[in-house]
Amino acid sequence: MTEDLLRFKRNQKYVFFDFETCNLNLGSLDNKPWQLGFIIVNGGKVVDRHDFWLHWDDLKMSDAAAKMTGWTESKYKKLAVDPKEPLSILESYLYNEEYINVGHNTLGFDIYIHGIYRRCLGMDPDYSYVERSIDTVCLAKALKNDIKFKQDEDFFNWQYKLNNMMDRKSKKKLIDLCNHYQIKIDEDKLHDAMYDIEQNYEVFKKMIWEVEV
């Protein structure tokens, strides 16, 4: 036990974020983020919430993604806003070194979608924040396979190895982790960015008492 562990840093600031996208292709600008949800945590409390649907003139939504997320064209036209300001708000936290950014499959998906987001707005990707990332999928793999983090290791490299590790036995889906930690979850609301992030925050609060980070 040490006070350096996150579980004891009650004043640590976090941004939890999640994207919903058109498909799963991480190399295509057609896989635009159409929903961005993020919450700001300070002093162990959620102090702000942001939920944006993002307008793109050339959005190419796949049928599979629409069905999974509940996306409809009518709802999109009603809710979608110019994507520039939501990105600016998110990045005011991502690039602020006071914050740790957290997500579910962040290192395997969302950081790449953030890069696509920037490219769609004519900016180069900027991944300078990733070393302050925590991916709860990686933590789930570590717990299931009893892979300890050693305090003299580089935490990002430790997670990156876990991200790339083939692992068929771990239950890594958000719903599985909620069930494991006895966190109430509504399956019908899954794959809504805002709902997923709030559930992920509850999972993270349980995980940091099991993983020595």
C-alpha cells in the first residue's frame, strides 16, 4: 500500500470520454464520430457532463452501427451540432496535464477516432495525451490474467502490451464488468456514449481498488 496509488489520490482530476462512430474502420475518414460523450471528475465527484451529437455533411452511417446505437436520421438532424466547439471543449481537458483521461477500449479505438475527428476538421492528429490514458479493457485483462503492474514500469507501455495481448478468457465488455462489480446496467442504453461513460466511471472506481496503479 502506498499513497502514490490512484485510489488514494482523492483530488486527482479525470476526463472520461467515449465516441460512437459510423463503423469500426480505424483507417478511414468515413468512420466519423457522430456522438461524443465525456464527464469531468474532480475530488471524487462528477462536476460536469457533455453530450454532443456531431454534424457532418457527408456522414455515411452503416446499418450495423445504426442498429447497435439507436441512431436515426431524424434524431441526428435534430441534435447534431457543428463539431468544432465540442472538440475544443474535450481537448481543453485531454491536453491539460492535470487530468488523466479514461475510457473503455481507449487505446484500441477511441484515440484513433479522436485522430480521425481532427483530420476531418483539417488538423493533424495529436496523440501527446495518450501517456496519461487509462484503458479499462487493459485493466480487465490484467485482473483476469493476474498481470501485476510494477511501480518501476512505464504505465503506458504496460497497458500497451495488454492492449495487444490476445486474450479470449477475459470478459472485457462493459456489460460484463458491470455485472461482475454488481453495478446496475440497462442493456437497452448501451452504446450511447454518455451512458457508457457513466457506467465506465462506476467500473473504474471499483477497479482501482484491485489494480495497483
